[in-house]
Amino acid sequence: MMKEWRKLQLGDIAVISYGYTAKASVENIGLKFLRITDIQNDMVDWSSVPYCQITEDDFNRYKLIDQDIVFARTGATTGKSYLVCDPPKAVAASYLIRLRVQDTTVSAKFISKYFQTKEYWDNVSSGISGSAQGGFNASKLSALAIPIPPLPEQKRIVAILDEAFEGIDRAIANAEKNLANSRELFESYLNAIFTQKGEGWVEKKLEDICSIKHGFAFKGEFFTAEKSDYILLTPGSFYESGGYRDQGEKTKYYIGDIPESFILKKGDFLFAMTEQAVGLLGSSLIVPESDKFLHNQRLGLVQVTEGFEWHNDFFFHQFNTRTFREAVQSSASGVKVRHTSPNKLGAISVYSPPTIAKQKVVADTLNELHAETQRLETIYRQKIAALNELKQSILQKAFTGELTADTPKVVKEEIAA
């Protein structure tokens, strides 16, 4: 740490408290009620934030003021923070922690920049507790130690970071827009193909051309993170747009007894029948390798009716159309975890040319366009990852006293390269 820098715990420089417990209402019944979900992309659209009823005494206790920092203490977004700037009359909800800097030698803007560093996120990850929903409470937040330079240096660092990050955030936004556009272009073409249909296409209920087999309830005690012969497929193994997603360290291997009929073969066609994560319900997958993957009970295996001509790629693309996915979503039930069934899926209509040869013509065209779309998506994802890494590199320098005045210029050059 640089000379004149101090390592201070947040609890020594700020008042840290939990948010207010109340019911949110879309009606204007009191004051604005800021929730975790209202914080998106480091921004809050106050016009869409709901309201809550609160007494004047409680408002004075829980109110948000300029330069407060709110912090998500539970759920999938644990650790996400937001620097409040000139808010309307508002309080934070109970799943947020409010941090108010009291030390006049410390800038809240400087602290908010620290909440973007890898060091900070590593501390949050290691401190998360709870099995169902991870959490990071006020005590743990208070104990976090942050490197603090003199106030003039804090202001200098914040100014440099703001200028540098403006260019990075703009480049990330452009890359994300290009990524979305490439997906939308393919999806538009895909939906047009299956909406307009072709000459001789026929309509069939799924139950008339295939049956859908539930997987096996493999026992959790035999799951392992260590590599083994068999990988247990779950909805988490699917991309939202279809296809196999390697889960890396989260891959579930299985070492228990395995019923042979639930060992999948290359080319087997699967549905995600449970909404394990948003967007995954109804996703499809063509098994890429044989004798390696296991058929989990949350997945449906398509077994084509004898005599019906079925081209895997053709139906893979059809099952990713907006119309089909909406039909699957409509068939699902459940409150916390939505799920569909083979019978409900069987009632959904599909359309196809009558022969595999004609299905293949359509599938080949879509495969080619899909491959090009994936190539572009890979480029844009790599660009976004590189820009985020650049941001972390700059933050690392900022909080070790190595940030230089020419950083914004260097960032512009790297973005342009």
C-alpha cells in the first residue's frame, strides 16, 4: 500500500443499517420504496420504483439521501451496490443495506468504486452464507477493510476512473447492442420460416409424431464434482437458445448405479421441462456425444413414432421459435418452479415438410445462418469480456496507488485497436 494510505474498516467510517420492511405498491400511497430489482445496469429509473406506506418517524430513520450507498444483501445479486444521487423521498427495502459515510476524510464516490473491484467481489463470495439464498449481512460489510488515500487523491482517482469508464461502458453497450441485434436478426428469420411455412407443410400435434419420456431421479448422494465417466444433464446444461452448455466447475458427475435406459446416445433429442433458470423452460438439446450423458428427470427425451420422418436439426430450430416457446411456457404450471409435462407438450402443434429430404433443405439453411450468428456472438462476447477485464485492470491500479493521469487516453487507444 502507498505511503499515506490507510486501511480502514467500513464500520469505522460509515453507518451501516438494514432497509425498511413493507409491502410495495404501484399506487402512490407514500414514498418511493427502492428494491434490489429496481437497480439495473448501475442505474435506477425512479419513475418506475414502487411506493410504500411509512410513518414520519420511520422515514427519518430509513430515508435515502444523496451519496448513500445501498447494497444487496441476499439472493443472486448479493453484493451489487448503487451510489444514490439526488434521490426523491425514498427508503430502501429490507433486502438492501444502506451505507452512509460519516468520515469527512472519505469520499462515498471513492468507496462506490471499490465496490466494483475483484478484491471486493472475492470478499463477498467468501463471506456469503446460507444454503438456499446466499447472503452477506451488515456485520460482514462493516468488517471489510478498504485502502483509503488522502481525500485529494481519492477525488483524483474518482475523476480518472469516471473518464476512463465512460469510454469502456459506451463500448460495452455497443457490443451488447450488436450481440442483441445478431440474435434478433436470426430469430426474425427463424420465426418467418416457421410462420410462413412452405408448400406441402403439414400440421401435427407432438403426441402424433413422438412420445416424450421423463428422465430418472438420480440420487443426490452420488453426485460429485470430481470428473467421472457420466455427466448428469439438467436444464442448467442447456443454453436458452438451445444446445449443450458446458458448466465447467459446476458440472455434475454421477458415480451411483445407473439404469441403462437412461444413458443417452449421440443424437438423442431432449427438452428442458423445468424452469431451472429464467428462459430455460422448453429449451432443446441434441446430445453431442454417446454413452457419456445421463437423462435427468427434469428433461424430456423425444422418442419419434415409427414411420414418421424426423430430422433433428429441423425440429431443433422449430422448437426455438417464439411461437413454440410461448406454447411451452403457457403449458407450464407451478409457483416457485414452473414445470411442464409430456402430456401438455404433446398437445402443441408443429409444422413440417412431409419428408426428411425437404426438412434437411430448411435445416441446412438455418444451420448455416445459425453458425454465422454464433460466430458473431462469440466475437461480441469476447469483446465484452476484454472490456470488463480492462476495467478490472484499471481498478486494480486505482486501489494500489498506480493510477496515472493518462489512463483515459490509454483506454481510448485500446478500445480503438
